[in-house]
Amino acid sequence: ADDLVVPPQMAAPGGVLRAAYCGTEAVPFAKVQVFSPARASPEYLSGRTDAQGHFAFVPDRSGLWRLVVDDETGHRTAITVTVPEPFQTATGAAPRKTCVGI
């Protein structure tokens, strides 16, 4: 669904994202899959956001990384994060969304 917002913040050696509904209400314990630019399957890492909607990962290479966040109640989004070479700092931007309730 369009109301799950996941803006990543990257700084070597890793990245942190915060999953939130409409960018404000945390999405606790959402399923997260991280896919490496080296291969599409299987995922590089999988896990869950914490109680505040945070998830951290450490990429092992530069390139375009794909992250899929799914609250398993119908809200799912995929984002792409660019990790530069050499990996020093990267940022990704979640699209701005206007939400009218969940």
C-alpha cells in the first residue's frame, strides 16, 4: 500500500531505516528483506524492524541495494538505496506521500 514510508539513512559502515505509516506512526516488527546488487535471490539479509520501526544493515559492496518492507497486514513497499564506491556516505529518499488515514 502507498502509506508505508521508509526513508533510509546511510553512513559507512551501514544503513538504518525507519518504517512508518505516512511517515509518522512507527511500524513495529515489520518483515524486512535486503537484496544485494550482486544477486537478486536469495536475499542478502532478512529480519524485522524493532518496536520503533528501525532496521539496520551493513552492505558488503557498492551498488544499488533493494529493500522490501512488509508489515504483513497489507502494507508493503520496496526501496532502492545507492551505496557508492568507495562506501563513505549515501542517502536515499522516500517519495513524498499524502495519506488520508490507514
